[in-house]
Amino acid sequence: MSDGTEFIYDMWYIAAPSAGLARGKTLAKTLLGQKVLLGRDKGGAVFALRDFCPHRGVPLHYGRFDGTTVECCYHGWCFDTAGQCTKIPALPPDSNVDISRIRAGSFPCREVDGNIWVFVPQPGRRELGELPPLPAPPIPLKGGWRRVATMLFPCDIDHAALGLMDPSHGSWVHASWWWRPHRGVRVKEKKFAPHGLGFRMLRHAPSANSRAYKLLGGNIATEITFELPGLRTEHITAGRHHIILLTALTPIDATSTELHQCMYSTIPLVNLFKPVLTLFGKVFIRQDLDIVRKQAEGLASGHPHLMLLGDADQQAVWYNRLKKDYLAAQKSGAPFTNPVPEKTLRWCS
């Protein structure tokens, strides 16, 4: 098991839901231990700056933002939304200081499908080169509905990721009459294959004891993908319609991780059940949060040896191997080779 202290840099992470950042406002965040100032200018475009004034080190979020310029509260140094210094009030008009050479530092930032994504490079890295594409899946939103929610988990990203891909906890953590009761445990058999920076549970009909899927009607099929650094995507098809469930993990620091849960649907009737679906989503996240808190209590006793057994824990084994190999490839500059094989797994849930 990882000790949770290694982050995967040079990746896109969800920093915040779009709805959490209004025009002309800023939002201070910590991503992978780095202080970031998110903002939305008066035109609606998002940006991300290093939350640090290069003059005396005061965080920029304590200053003012007028929709165009971020002003430090200490000496009034001003920066545009790209991090370029535009004004230093203490300099006289005839000063020969070239303020165009002064930057606060910025992060690549994009807004897609209701989320603000930030690319987090290795600390101190200046030249980024060509950025990888956003990991967000293409969402068939036309005429559809979406919901985005966020919750902070008191654990490192590794334990959050293992919980995200765990196939057997549902009958205990999420046990309920409307989802999967204890007595409904059955043997499951699913085919897996390597995919990108992770693996995919190939398209299949939902399990007979997953009651919520039955509400969608017949001809239901689902495909679940997990990729580094912590992205789980479930794509459900119901005839010509789609439901996409995206869960993204963003490490705040070594002991806390933000979970972003997004649901997108093109099924017209989903709009009618929006309050119910929103409630179910909140219940699921709170149940996961509760078990993570209980796990944190146990892990605080001294990081005991943890056992991963059988096919039910095989995805956790793959995650640990994927992260280890990817970090090694980053450090050596060698190409990354996905170590996950094609395999059929069997477990009970």
C-alpha cells in the first residue's frame, strides 16, 4: 500500500464546480499541496494563479479583484489573470524597473461540462510544453441534465481511489431497500481490459441485485473505466439515451482529498426525478464519507499492514501497480507501459 505522500503531477484535476465561482470573484484552493487562486473574470473566463505575491509572499486571495486585475493587499501590486504584473504603486513614474518581467505564476485552467479543471505541474517547473488533453469524457449534454457535487474526504488520494474502485463494499456501506440489501449478495463475473492510464470493466448488463438500474427500463448496459490520477467514469446506455457518472479525485494534501461527483443524462424523464436523484447522490457520498472516517480512525493507530485478497481486491492491486509504474516512468523519462492484463474477475457483492 502507498503511504499517500506521492502525488502525480503534470495532470489535469478538477479544482471546483463551475457553479461555485461567480463572475468577478476568486476562490482560494489547495491542489496537491500547492496554493492556487481560482478566478472568473468579468467576461466569464476562468483562470488560476499561484496564490502568492512575489513581492513579500502574501497570499493574493487576501487582496481585491475587480473582474480584470488581482491586487495584493500589502503594497497594491497588481496582476492580470495570466499572472503578469501590471502595476507597482511604489515605483515612481520615471522608474526603469521592467515590471513585464514580474509574474505571480499561473496554472493552465479550463472549464468543461460544469467543472473547472486545473493542470498541476511539478513544483518549480516553468516550461510546460504541450499539455495532455483534458481527461473529461465527452458528455452528450444536448437536451440533457447535469448535477455536480463536491465533498472533502479525510484521507489521502490512494485510500480514496481504492474506495472508488472497490466492487464489494456496496452491499454493506450502501445497503438499502432501494439499492442493494445484505441478503442480495451474489457472485459477480466481469471482464476487464487495460485502457489508457488505467483499466476498464467492459460493457455489460447491470447485476440483477442493483435495483436502481431497473428504473431506467430494459436494454440497459454499463461500462466502467478507472484511470490515473483518480477518475472513475460509468457510462450507462438505455436505448438511445445516455447517463454518465463521473467521479474525480483531487488531492488537497497528504491527508485530505476532494471528491467531485458528476452526473450527466440525456433521458428526458430524469428531469422529473431530479430532486430524488440529487438526494440519492448525497446519500451515497455521505455513506462513503462515513466509512472513510471510520477507516481513518483505524489507520491512525499506526498504519497497520493491510491485506488485499482475491479478485475483489484485484483492482486495488492494479491501482497500486499503475501508480508505481507511472511515477517511475515520469522520473526516468521512459514511456509508460500499462501493466494491467485482460482478465475476468469473480467476487461476491
